[in-house]
Amino acid sequence: MDLITELTILVLAAFVGFEVISKVPNTLHTPLMSATNAIHGIVLLGGILVIGSAEGFFNKAVLVVAIAFGTINVVGGFLVTDRMLEMFKKRPEPKKAEGAK
């Protein structure tokens, strides 16, 4: 494929992805985040496996950057998911002072 075709596919994929995600109701964002974190974990593992057989400085540099961004994405995604799940936990009721009515 030539560069124009690849860029066209990238732009269309970004547009379709944005449209699909924007239609997801708020209650489904937490399970969706957990699923994408699992997928990004697999992508991260693939990047680590590929860097072992990469040849040339440029290829290895691009893979290191990709692995770093993938790691940031996975960790950040789990932090956001954890924060979102905190919203569903019941808060402890404040204790009433003795003698107060």
C-alpha cells in the first residue's frame, strides 16, 4: 500500500472509533475501559516481543517509544478505571455525636 492509502485508513479508523465511543452510555465506560486496558496489555506484550528481533537503531527507537506510550496508556487506563469504580462504592455514613438529637 502507498502512504496515501495508509493515511486514509488511519483517518477513517480514527473517525469511526470516535463516533462509536461517543455513542457509549456513561454506565458502560468502566467495562469498556477495562476491556481496552486488556487489549493494550496484549499490544504492549507484542511490542516487547518484537523489540527482541528488531534490527537497526531507528526500529528499536520507535519500538521503545511505542512501548513507553503503551505502558503509560495501560497504567493510566487502570487508574481511571479504578477512580470510576470508586464512584459506585457506598460512602460510610458519618457518625452522629452522642447526645445530639
